[in-house]
Amino acid sequence: MKKILVTRKLLKECEEKALKMFDANLNSNDELYSQNNVIKMSQGCDGILSSLTDKMDAETINKLPESIKIISNFAVGFGNIDLEAAKKRGIAVTNTPDVLTDATAEIGILLILGACRRVPEGIQGAKDCNWKWSADYLIGKQLTGARLGILGMGRIGQKIARIAKSLGMIVHYHNRSKLSPDKDNGATYHDTLKSLMSVSDVLSVCCPASNETINLINKETLEYLPKGAVVTNVARGDIVDDEALIDALERRKVYAVGLDVYKGEPNLNPGYLKYKQAFILPHLGSATKETRTAMANLAIDNIEEYFKTGNCKNKVN
Ligand code: DGY
């Protein structure tokens, strides 16, 4: 039986499945392992079932035991893993696409609604019993008729686009390439970020974090937005330069932000906390029972497939 290190606690049924299929070293206290601990604990293991909270940089990967052949990431994003370093060591890296598309897109839409419709202020007013209905109380931005710019039209971006269209939004997107009509669902393609941002009343960041996308939303690119745009991010915190976005909120260049992901999670830039126009969530994208179960099962199946066939359809390096 292959031996695996599971770095974070999984839902119960998934841990049972892992134990059935592997000699699995589980993390029942859900401790956050340091990189050194991951290296130590993976001695004698054939694979690691990692999560987005494990920083698998080149230094860590190079110190993993020779026996490690696969890192199966319990996430669709794999910005936490140095793919090149893993490849050089002959370690396969896999992710969990598709199964979290719907849940993450739901949060993507929630971010848009929460930021546009002033939900943080509304919640506070209701909790404090400090409100009265009036014609001009907490007037927000209506989604119907607003232009939504999707940065990264992968599976999650496409699903957000479909829901947004059904809400009456006019969808635009920027992607490495133009999608076929069955996938773009009538959305307008922009071949540059500048072109996309200049028509985005609401921006939804959905692209993966990579060397090319780190701080893509920055002081310069935020200026491409129309004044009073809304910026939302359901992808990865690394894509946004927080100081620039906070400054744009301060200057009212940006009307509101909706964020589920942050640089250096679980911390977030405290600058956001000063603004009632910041609708912030604690990385809930895939957090439903159905989705977390499907993700963990897929992460386990990826390891099995790799050891059985020497390959895996969800291999990303
Ligand atoms: C992912 O899979 O990348 C999600 O962000 C997890 O919540």
C-alpha cells in the first residue's frame, strides 16, 4: 500500500476513503505544518496530499525525500507549488478542477452583489438597529445593465459569466485567447487588460496566480477602470496590489471591493478594514459540503490514478 501524508484535516468521509486506499498519515488536529514539518513528516511517504496553505516552494520541494512522486493539491489553484522545481525532481503535481466551479462561482457572484449593494453597511445597520427605511437609504449599484469584466475566462469565469448574464449584466472578458461561442456565451472578448478594464463597471478577477498575474491589478491598471468601478477577487490575493486597491478606494476611484482571497492568508491587509465599502469574506470559494467532499475525493483519486497508470488527467506540470 502506498503511503501518503495528508497535510490538512479533510471531511470525515474523505479521510475514511484516504485510509481505505492508502497508508495515510492524517492531520486530525488540523495543525498548520511548517515547511520543515512537511519535509520531516513526508519521510517514507510516496505522495503528499497538500492544500493551498502549504507553501511548496523550490527549497521545500528540493528537500523532500526521493520517495515522493506526487503532490496532489486539494485546490484548483496551485500557486502554492513551484511546478518547475517539482518537475525537475520528477514529482507530479495535480489539482482538483471542475468540482469546485459552481461553488466558487456562487461566491464570485456573492462578492459582486455584496460590494455593489452595500451589504457590509446593511448588515451593520440591521445589527445595530440603526436604520430606517427611506427612499435614499443605502442606495447601491444595480447589477442589471452594468458591464461585468471577467479577468480569466476559465471554468469559474465562464460560470460567473452565465449567472451574471442571467442577472442582466453585460459580460466582457480578457483571457489569453478568445473562447469559442459555446463557451463565451455571447460575452465580448478583449485582447488586452486595458481594453477590458476600461469597460468594466464591475471587475471580477478569476485568473490563476502565476508569475504573469502577480500584482496585475495595480496602481497603473486600476486607472484603466471607469471612475466608481467595483473590484472583486475570487481567485488569489497575489493578483492584487493591496496598497494600490486601498488607495483607489480612498480616492473613490473604486466604489467598493468584494474580496474572498488575500495575500498572506489568513492575514489580510488591515487597510481594507477601514472601509465600509469593503465586502470581505474568509476564502469561502469552495466551502460547501458537496464541493469540499468532491475536491478531497478527487485529490485522493488523482494519487491513485497516478500510481496506477503513471499519469493523471489532472496533472499540471
Ligand atoms: C481553490 O481550489 O483554488 C480554491 O480557492 C479553494 O477554496
